[in-house]
Amino acid sequence: MRGRSWSILALGMLIFVAACSLPRGAPTKSEITGKNNVPDDVTVEQVTQSSVAKIQAWPSSGWHGHYQWFNRVPGPESRLIRPGDMITLTVWDNQENSLLLPPQDRKVQVRPVEVTTSGTIFVPYVDEVSVGGLTPEQARATIQSKLAPIAPSAQAQVEVSSGARNSVDLVSGVASPGPIALVNRNTSILSILAAGGGISPSIENPVVRLMRDGQSYEIPARTLLKDPGKNVIVRGGDQIIVDEDDRYFVALGATETEKQVYFHQDTITALEAVSILGGLQDARANPQGLLLLRQYPNSAIRSDGSGPPTQYVVFSFDLSSPEGLFGARNFYVNPSDVVMATESAVKPAQALIALLGSLFAINNVF
């Protein structure tokens, strides 16, 4: 009697499964890429080892495709005087009855004066002296030569305080933002960041941006820290901003996690994306149905194969074959892409059959 009850229960479960679909957390591959399900403005591209190179040559989407930075070019250790700098001039003279000094003194200090936009400063008894573009030593020699006709034994000393054109602005993303004076023309961007207290530890995936002459340059902080050739020399007037890398892709479907994933490195391949998400779920995912959904700008559409034929493209990967695995390993995810791990149409049913098998086995025991 008990065995008959188990049989009736199992039969009822089979009838229930036949009457309704199994609950799923993601679509199957055929539900998205089936012939009758793909609209005219959507293209499905199978990515393989042989096709990935052609597809990767298509225009990028979601951003400009690469970071724009420049290589380090060392500069001289000396500094140049710029308009806006403050000059403090001290004149020494041991001549009796000097025109420049009181009788009891051997030196006089002229109050700090600002270098004009034309690069000059006013020196008493001499008038305007051009110092813009000179090193402090060159400016000292120039001023001293101008003083020679009225005070042959006079010696000049020049101290320079940097103005805006000889300073760099740390705008944000560091412990102590603000202007940083340049002591020479060979000051690196890492030295400036260190002077500002370093990159804030609260910033995840920091990107360093440098604004110069109306142009913006950017580089991941990890790359800047690793590559000495990227530790560029800053110039007066530069502005430095440290911010989070805002590039991300969206993960959905039968992976271990479903979330918005921010880029933690310069590039992420489709295979790396699956790994970041914890891999495919063994009991649900279809390894032949990893999909990546991408929207291109209208300007990227091409009819000659050098770009996507439509604005919307579904890239399909078969992770159960070498061709598909190598294709996924060399295919780069673009910001705003959607990585979709589709569900297997077979595995949930197999799991249920296994469950029913267990029920029958228990029934036979009793």
C-alpha cells in the first residue's frame, strides 16, 4: 500500500511538470537567439577563435576604447620664472656711501614683487627688468648686471615663490587637495600625488586624470604605479583629478552572481568576466549559450564587415568547444555590455528526474 502511495505521488509530480514549465532564473539560448525571436535590427554573431580578430577590429562601444596618456620625457632640474611668481630680491653691497643701502647696513631686502604678465619685475634705481623664462640663477645675474653701473660691488640674491603657472592643482581624490608648487621642471606626477598625501584609499579602481591645455589624459592608477615610463613630468598649470573608474558591465543569468561589475583592470575578456562572476552554475547553466549583448552607436554600423551590420548585436560563445573557449579568451568586454549566461533546457529536467529516481529508490526500500 505504501509503495502504491509513492508511485501515485511520483506520477502526480510528473503530471505537474508536464502541465507547467520548471521555474528558471534566466532564459534559454533559443529563447533569445532562435530564428523566430531575433528582430530585424538585432544581429547574432557566433564568436570563435577564427572570427574574434575580425570582430575585435569593430569600433568600440561605451567609451573611446583605450586610455589616452603620454610617455615620460625628463626635464631639467632647474625651474623657470613665470608670470605670477613672487620674487624676493636681496642686495648686498660693502661700498661706502652706497646708493642702495643705508650707511649702517650691508644688505637690503626688497619686498616681494610679482612677475608681470610680460615677465618683468621692478628693481629700484634700475626700473623694469625682464626675468620671465629665466632660471633663478639667470635672473640673479641679469639683475646684478643692471645694478653694476650704480653699485659696482653690489651682489644680488633672488628667491622665487611659485605662482599659478609654476604650480599644479590637485583637485580631488587625494588626502590633501590644493595647489602644489613646482620646485623644478623635472617633477613627476607621482611626486605630486605623494605631496598631496597619496590617493584616497576610499576610491575603488582609481583613475588618474591630468588636464593640460584643454586636453584630458587618463590612466589607471595601478598602471601608473607599475610602469616608470608612465610617471610623466607635470607642468605649471596642470590639474590632476583622481576618480573611480566608472566603466562597468552587467551580469545576468546562470552565473554564481548577478550584479553590475566595475572594471578592475584595463581590459576584461569574456572568459575573465565569467571567472569574475564565480563561473557558470553547474546545475543550471548552458555552457554552449554564453551571450554578450552590446549596443553600438549608429556611427559604427558598417555594411562591408568592418563594423556591426546593426546597432544591436548578440555575441554567442560555446564554452564547450576549443574554438569557443579561445574566442571567449580573446574577446574583450566593452563598458555597458550585458553578459548573459543562459539556462540549459535539459539540466533542470535531469535534476528532477534524478529526484524522482531517488523517490522510487526509497519506495523500493520500503
